[in-house]
Amino acid sequence: MKIILSFLLTITCFFAAAQTKVTLSGYITDAIDGEALKDVKVFIPSLKVGAMSNSYGFYSLTVAPGKYTVEFRSMAYGSEVKEIDLSKSQVFSIELGSKVNNVNEVVVNVKKTENVTSTKMGQIELQMDQIKTLPAFMGEVDVIKAIQLLPGVSSVSEGGQGFYVRGGGPDQNLVLLDEGVVYNAAHLFGFFSVFNADAVKSVNLIKGGMPANFGGRMSSVLEVNMNEGNMKRLKVTGGIGAISSRLTLEGPIKKDKGSFIVSARRTYIDILLKAAISDTSPFAGSSYFFYDFNAKLNYKLSAKDRIFLSGYYGKDVFNFSDTKGGFGANMPWGNGIAALRWNHLFSDKLFMNLTTTFSDYMFKFGSQQDEFRFELASGIRDVGAKVDFSYFPNPIHRIKWGADYKYHTFTPTSVTAQNDTTVFDTGAAQKLYSHEAAAYILDEFDLNDQLRLNVGLRYSAFAHVGPFTRYIKGDGISTQDTTIQYQKGDLIKFYHGLEPRVSMRWLLPDNSSIKAGYAYNYQYVHLTSLSAVSLPTDIWFPTTDIAKPEKGWQGSVGYFRNFFNDKFESSIEVYYKEMKNLIEFKEGALPGDNVNDNTDNILVFGEGRAYGIEFFFKKSVGRFTGWVGYTWAKTERRFPDINEGNIYPAKYDRRHDLSLVGTYKLNDRWTFSASFIYATGNTLTLPSSWYVQEQNLLFNYGARNSTRMAPYHRLDLSATLYSKAYKTKIDPTTGKEIEVKKRYRSNWSFSIYNVYNRMNPFFLYVDNDGDFLQGNFKLTVKQVSLFPIIPSATWNFEF
Amino acid sequence: MEFRILTKLIISSLLLLAVTSCTKEVQIDIPGYKDQLVIDGSIETGQPAIVLLSKSNNVYSATNFQAYLDGFVSGATVIISNGTETDTLTEICSDNLPPGTEEIAAAFFGLPVDVLINLHLCAYISFGMIGEVGKTYTLRVITNGSEYTAATNIYNPTPLDSLYWKPEGSYTDRGFSWVKLSDPSQSGDSYAWQVKLAGMTNFSRTFNPFFNDKFFNGQTFDFAYENPMSFDDPNADPAYRGYYKLGDTVIVKFSKIGRKEYNFFEKKYNQMYSGGNPFATPTNVPTNINGGALGIWVGYSPWFDTLVCQ
């Protein structure tokens, strides 16, 4: 209580103090395409105070009245200096000059000093320009694969969907596309992500020290922001690759007032398959493809109001046909996301963003074998609203508060089965309904020149409501199965809790700092997987009266230092994380077990912990840029009903994870990149013994995840050849030859995946061969590797 | 079964993608091996209990018939009880079978008679007690200083409404056996489906012989089953495998079993059919035996019916 009172008192004092000062505020945008610029530092050297623009490009800086030299500085856009008379509050919006194509031109890099000065820990923002130069698998630039090169982030496997952050599961990552939740960020079982690089503006990963404005997940936040569309002119961007092509159209609705962008991508694996399978083949009609579609509109209604409408729709479709066997199957899955946002300036110090979101993920499977028809569907649908206020009372305080609400509809499993005219009883389609809400407040403030604090508190609540049928299983002998019926709106279970978040930075001499962070999180939705890897069949499931909310905390401490005038930045972070109420299926659970039953009746619950140390060394300036990341980590789980209650390593427990990423700009036309990763092999569970029952050979598995695959390592290379950016022209006024920037540009991107053809383990299995009675029966462990060396080329263009 | 198809489809498609995938044998440490007793015991209405005892083997140990033979456990004390009476089972070995039981034993072990009688395979048999409907049978096995216990029931059998045969597709003389079943209203009923042709000694199991009433509790419905014997017949025309032919006489043994026992067989068949599936959760077959042994003690309550394919 004492802390809260002093906190409120402090805020009140600053409100009062702010009355005698003036405020410089406005929007910062790109001069070429009008895109809002985030994280541009607005700095007044004479006062040594500054502010950063938010993700909508808005900034606000309150100082004493006077005339000031103000610098607007950005890594990608360089620096602009303006003389501004601040005898009274001013709105000053600025367009920053032509985008620096490559970071080697930037001398002063504010974001790099942020590595040392901000309270942010475990946060990394990747620029799409940078991601696009990295080697790409089959030529497909992939956001998720890029972040997997960062310390503390690991891939599921070569072809698994999702990613793991600091020992958390794939469902513990909050993936947001323009603030809409993405429940499955993978295409093609995880070989590609749903994010079309042409439609993405920036990617921000928060893997630790999650600020209070984010919640609902235990491990990380991956914020993906879509391009807003060119405010100045119509622009077409596209690319033709080995397996897919994409096309983007953007332009002004009204110049400098509003713009749009539409982007589409589709694979042509199905067309290639069709060519490979003859029409007379029994498998004719089998195909696979995915497509996605991004669209966004934004419009400045007034100097104080702007709206954004974003949408994403993507689908994977897998068809299988075996006409000879009389079997056919169709399996579509995909996401639909929409977000409507309204930015409003209540004053030059108070910024509001109101967002309404819709997210939908569905998976379906339908099949027909002769007269037997079967359909299965699962999914999750959210509608929600969120409001965030940013208040900038003075340069010392940056205060945010807001609230978030979602209404979830879960369909864990809906099954229908019919044989000729007989309809099987597969139970009513199970749907689960719930409300999730949260409110937060946070303040980032400087206590003195050395110490900066970011203190936040989040309150979250979750209500599981009817209609709902609770199945209570009897043993079939002394007790029989019964059900409890809940009507629409009935409260079945309510959970709530406080989530304190604190992070601090202590500036040290020599351009270095020490940071520490603590975050407590609740997670009310869970992804349950029946498989040893993540698949589209994984089921999103809510917290219920049986499945309690996951909760846990993470603490981290780090040392951050920049070298050589901020050309190099480095960090060492140590983290420890504890997680409770983690969810797994019971050993031996099968997909159909939740038919005429509740999914949570076949779940078991446990806890986990993860700890590790991460080293990061990055060079962002010069012809050669890149980073080295190394993580030593340990991730463990303990479930009373799994592994006889003993602690076991998580399936993605990796002791060592090293990534080396380098990009070298040879000249204006050629850029070369390389990435190398080394990771301890994944764990898995293999049979440790065999036995015979009724003449059948059966296996008994050893301790959970007690076997470790061989290490994974791989080198990828890429080279990008850009067309000439300028053409020569005679200046009609001077008659001299001048260089003019070309409107049409293109590039060829060549990649080699797995350069030295390493046969990395994808999975292991126990194989048997021979005849038991003949005495030549043999069990062996086989390793399957997926991708050998794969060269690819993609042609990209824009005009 | 559809779920298995779904899983297999996903796996197939993943593997299809990996057109260039490569498989090689590797030597890798698999910790966690425990030497465990395996109990394979059953009792059914009107029949004595039969219990086989063997040992599990390290996955890297020799996996051959000799290893299987070496794993048999002799000299154990095996006792069953029906609540009021108790019987200590007698150990009978294949090289010392009572006259006239060779064929039954050979079928039980799945071995030719001439092979069996030259081997030392032992089973424990309850000559003093046979299964009765409505009773609970407990099993006690004492060997090497350890004791293992289990219990199973013989329930009232569920009768089949009718059996019939009909030609499949364009065939006129080949088809599946069809059955009309009225499942009792109580949920959790579990069944085993076995068949044999007239003249055969032993029943065979179909491809997916165990099922429960999860999808059809309390309903009356028709379903078909294949001919499993045709897959074991090397002379059978591959095009006709799985079908009964016009004129066949099929004896159906439709047994009711308990939930725990069904759970064992369901997981067992799931493990067998998902062998090598890298995406399946590694699942041990759950036992109903206490004391740390593997295997099952199961009571069968069979309903017999005969179908003449016409």
C-alpha cells in the first residue's frame, strides 16, 4: 500500500510540475513512403533530455520554455537537426530523409546506445532490410527463422512449427500481427512462417522482462507490424521464387492522408505435383498448397485522429486421393486476423490507441473411405478490444496504462462420423467459452542519472462460462459416467491474479550498464499436443475448472556494453524461470479420447524450470555487420503422472546454442550473407526394452526424453545482386549529366542452404528387420535427416 | 482408426516433402532399461486361466527367438482366486505336454507343433478353476522374491443381434462379414472380435480387434469385419485378401472385456501400428498389474455365433 501511495504521489507531483513547462510533440514519418517511424530519438543536447517515438511514430517531450536545437535520430534514417522555438507548446511532425539502404552509412546510432541506456532486457528488434539479406530456405524470407538465430530462441526442429524462448513452450509466445493474435504462425507444418516479408515492416521480440502492457503468455512476445502502405505514390513489389511467388500493391488513398497496402503470396507445390502425377494415377488429385493475403488501410482523420484497419487471411490445404483404395482426404487449416485501431491525441502529452481485434484459427480434416465419412474440426476464435494510453508528463517519466478484453470460443474437437446411413455418436460439438480481461499501469522513470526503473503492475482475470457439459467418468463398475450441464452465461470457474513487472538499468562508466528484470505472468490459454512435435492438429484449450492457468516468473540480470563509439554492442544475460500448471496429455492419450469426454479429463499438469546464460555480440555499423549469439541453457519438467514423477529434460532442452550471422556489403550491387548455427541435439524418448505379449513384439520406453540426438549444425550462404539504383540523365537546366534514382529496381537473391551437406537428425526411430523365428530379427535405431544442400534463387522487383 | 489415418497422412505428407530425406543407422545411448517381469494371463468363461511369464529385454540385446525363449520364467508361484476359491496354477512345458494338447498349445504359442515340442516353453494353467460370468478373478504371481497382483472381471456377454454376409463392390462371391449390434445403454462397454473358419482350431484376431462403445453407446448399428485368416494364407489370391467367400462358415467370438483391459489392448495396437512414428507420443502400454510387471491379466466373456456366407 505504501508503495502504491508513493507511486500515486509521484505521478501527481509530475502532473503539477508539468503545468509550468511546454511540450514538443508530433509524428515522425518516412519522407519517401510516409510510414510511421518507431524508436526515433528526439533529443535536446543542451538539456540532455530526449524521448522516443512509439510504434505509431508519435513522440512527446516536455521541457522548460526556450529555443532549442532538437535532433531527430534514427539508425536507419540518420539524423536531422532542427532549431525549434519552444516558447509555447508545439506540434512538430517531421519526415526523415531518404532511407539509408544499408546501415554502413550511419555514424550516430541512437538505437545502439539504447542497448546500454534503456531498461529493456531480452528485447531485440530486427529490421526487415536486415532479414531480407539473410540466407533464406528455398528462397523464402522468413521472420520466424530469423529470430531463431537470436540467443535464447530455438527452433522446434528443422520442420517443426513454432519456436521456443528461454525454455518455454511454443504456446507461451504471444505472436501478434498488428496487435491481432496469431495462433498458428506456420505454413507447411512449420517449414515457412505465415508472415509475408513484403508485407512486414518490423519484428520485435521480447523474451524477458515483459512490460506490463503485454500479457497472456508466459515466455515471450513477438510483435510483427505490417507496412502501412506508401503515402506518397503507388508502388508495386513482388518476387518469384522456387516454390512461391508474391505480389504487393501499395499507395496513397489520399496523398499524405491515407494509404493502403495489399499483399498476396501463393505456393505452387500443387502445380508441380500435378505435373508429376499423371491423370491416370490413383493419387491424381492429391495436392498441397498454401496462400496468404495481407491488407491494411490507414487514414488520418484529423491532426489528432488516425485509423488503421489490418487484415490477414491464410490457409494451407492438403488433399489426398487414392482412387484405387477408395480413399480421399482433405485437410485445410489457417488463420484469419483483423484489427481496427484508432489513434487519438487527447493532448500533446496523452496518446491513446484503441484496438478491436478478431482472430480465428481453424483446423479441419475430412475423409471418405467407401461409405464411411468422417470429419474433424478444431479451432479457436477471439473477439476483443484493447485500449492503451501513453502519457509523457516530462522527460523523466513515460507512463502507460490500459485494459484488454477478449472473448474466446474454443472448439477443441468436433467430430462427425457416418457409415452409409448410420450416424455414429461422437457427442455434441464441444465448444468452450471464456472471458479474459486485464488492466495494467506502468511507469518508466529516471531516479537519477544512473538509475532508470520500469515499474508495472498488471491484473488479469479469466472466467470460464457456459454453455458447457462436464463429463465425469466412472470406472464402469461401481460408478457410472455422469454429466453436469451448464447453461449459457453460467460462471463455471473464475481465476484472477496480479502480475508485477519490474526492470531497472544502472548506468556504469565506459558506455556500459547493468540491468535486472522480474516478471510474473499468467497464461489462460494452452496448446496441447498429442505428438512429439508441433503439428496443425495441436489443440488450443482454455483454462477450466480442471485445467488451471499456467503461471510463473522470470528473473534476469544482465551486463550491457558498447564499444568503439557504439559500433559494437554486447550483452551477457542470466535468467531463471519457473512455471507452474503446465499441461500435457496423459501418457497414452489418443486423439479420439476427448469424444464424448472433456479434453481436460485426459490432461495432466506439472511444473517446469529453465535457466541459462546468453552472450550476444553485435556489429551494426560498417560494410560488415552481424552478430554472434551463444546460449547455455537447461530446461526441465516435472509432472507427477509422467516419467514416474521424476524430473526430465524438456524435449527442446538444449545445452548449447550458437549462432553466427554476418552480412557484407561489397558495393552498391552485391551483398553477401552467411549464417551458421550449432545446437545440442534435441531430446527424445526411445524404447529401452522389448517384450512379447500374445506373440506381438511390444516396446517399453525408457525415461522421458532421456535420449539425445546428435548435434545440429548448418551453414547457409546467400548473395544478393541489386540492379543499378541510379541512372544518368542530362539536367535540362544545367546541361550536365546527373544521377537520378531509378523507379524500377530489382534484385536476385541466391541462397545455399546447408552448404556442407550436413545430415542433421530430424528424428530417430527404432526399426525392425528380419524374421523372429529365423533368428535374424534385428532392432536398430535409424536417423532420418531432411534437407541436404539446397541452392535456390529468387527474383524480387519493385517499381 | 480415422485418427490414425489422419496422423499417417500428416506424416506421409511431411515425408513426401522430404523427398531428399536420408535414413541411416546410428548408435545412440538409450538409458532407462529395467529388467521387468512380463505377465500375459487370461481367463474366459468355461476355460481355465493361462498365464505366461517372461522377462523384458534390452532394446540393444539380441532380438531373436532364443532370447525370447531365454526370457521365459519357470518355477514361479501363480495363484488365482474368484473371491471364494483359490487355485494354484500348474506349470506345463511344451517339451512335456499332456497327450492330445499339442495342437492347442502350438496355436497358443503361435508355433508349429514340431517346433514347439522341441522347445522349453512353459505356461501356468488353472486345472482347478474355470472362468464364470459375474466373477472377479485376482491373480498373484510370486517369483524371485517379488509379488505381483492383478484383478479382472468376467462380465455378462453382449449378444450379437445378427450376422450376415454381403458381396463387396463388384464382387459377387467375396465380401465382408457384417453384424448388427445393440450396444447396452451403459457406457464404457469394451469388446474383442475374433473369428475362425469352420474346422479351424483357434480363433484369429482382426486388424483392429478391440473397440469400445465411445462412438455408439446404446445404439443399434451395423458394421463389417474383414477375414484375418486370408492374410496368413500364403496361397490366397492377394486381390481377395480380407474377404470371406461365398459358402464360408465363419464362427465369431465376440468377447466383452473390462475398461482397463481395453485400455491395455487399445494402446498396444496403437503402439504396434504407429511403430517408428516419430510424431507419436512415446507411450508405454499400460498394465493392470501391480508390483512393477508389464503385461495384462484379462477376463473374456465371449458370445459365439456362426455365419454361413450366402
